Amino acid sequence: NLLSKYNWIIKENQKVILSPDSDGLLCGLLMSNFYNWDIVGYYDGKILILKDGLKAKDCIFLDMEIFRKDIRSLGHHMIMFNKDKLVNNWGDFADCIQPNNIRGYDSKNYFNLKYPFGSIHLLLGIIGSKKEIKIETSAICPLLYTDGTFKNLFNFPENCLSWLNYLGADNKKSPLNTIFYNEHYTISSLMLALRDFFTKLKILNGGKKGADKLKISNTRGIPVNLVKKNNLYEFDLNTKDTGEKFLNLLSELTGWEYKGNKWLWDSFSLYKFEKGMIKPSNARYNVLMGKNPLSLAMTSGLAIEYTLETPNKLP
């Protein structure tokens, strides 16, 4: 049913905009390998950098939900506040693959049941039903690391098992089966393997944290790690070098080739947006949705983060 409604998720040769963290980058590696997708931009909720000349409707956003009826996206955050009181423009999420929405989980009534994994796991569950995707043992750690998945397994085991069942991970043909039902690691050996992976990440970035993401803005929404040339933007050399080292590490561990010609590092147009936060309530949520946010996420039961199209509009 999902593939019938959102058949674009398994189409070849699409253009994709990623969240610039490990989850988004893993999604990019996966889709560039199995469906020949091109990575043409990044969006972090404050800034969008997109290949000059492209429009958002020509692309697919991965690892974020875009609140526009003509924009295709896939994300895993909680975005529905009260399913019994949906806002009039809720249909603007019609072309968004969203696991919490699909299962009818909202923040007001079911926040404790929200999706506990990353977008990469959702993608693996979806396309793994169409293509054989072998998960190497070496891939287990980075796939458990992203979005703190390994923490959720131990903090919320009942909810995680419910979602694994929903995603079909108990099917031995699913790539998720190897990740979550493998017998390779004991608890102690998994901790050691994760420690080794953390060490590799620090080495990539000179002993500091941050190698697992491409930082494109600071907390105030000011662009960082980008150089302006001829009115277009590109990643500075250090950020590109660290980013490619991280992608090559992920490639080595997963077996998903980092194809440099599929990843854009320069010739970006840059668009700035306004990011804000409110406390959840029916009234405040309805006011927010009336402002037509570009995206939003409830990362905790205490806050709704959102992005408005100001000062720039989505191209």
C-alpha cells in the first residue's frame, strides 16, 4: 500500500536533499547505490543549500518532513499533535512518508509510541521489500549509532519491538533482520564495537566530535563552513575533506559505495529561514499550522520546533 501511494521512493535517478547528519548521509549512500539518486542539497531547518537552478519540487527530501503538498519527503519525527483535531491544511503532508502518521500516533495521546529509529531504517524496511540488500556485520554499528538508535533499544524495548514487527524486521529476508536480530554481538561485544566506531569518528575530525555531520549553520541560523564564490556557495575544504572521510568510512563499513560524482559539494544557492520553538498545546499548534510552516518536529513532549519561509521562500 505504501509503495502504491508513494511510488517515487523506488524510482531511479531522482534528485535528493538530505539532512546533513549521519542519518541523512546514510540515506544518501543507500539511495545513490541502489537507485542512482543524486545528492543535490542539504537542509538543516535553518538553511537550505541547493544546486543552483533546481526547484524544491524537482527533488525528494530525506530525513525531514516538508509541509507542502507538492513536495515529496520522508522523515521519522513526531509532527501530528492531536489526530482528533487535525488542522484544515493537514493535507499538505499528503506526499510525505511519515511512520507516526501512518500508524496514527500523535504527540498528545501517543508520544511514548513514536517511531524510535532513524530514516535509514525506515528506508531499509521499504526498499528491502523490493531489492535484496545485504547488511555486512561491519555495518551494524553505524546503523545502530545513527540517531541514537542503540540507546532507544535499551531505553524503550517494548516500543522498539513493536516498530520492528511493524517494519517486518522479523522476516529473515529483510535487511533490518541482520541489524536488529543478529547473533553476532553479545551486549558487551556490541559496546566494544560501538566504542571502536566512536574512536574512528574522533580520528576523522582531529580528536573532536562532529565528523558525523556537515554543519551548514550555527544556532543563530548563520551559515558556517560555506564559502561564497560568484554569488554561489560551496563547502570549505576542511568540511568537504572531513565529510568525504566520513562517507568513505560509512562506505567501507556498509559496502555501499561512496560515488563522488553523485554528491554535490559546490555551486549551491543558499536560502535562509526562520526557526522557532513553542510549547505544545492544541491552540498553539493550530496557530503555528496556520502560519504554514515549511517543516516542524516534536523532538520531546515539551517543545515543537518549526521553520517558517522567511526571509526566503522555498525555491
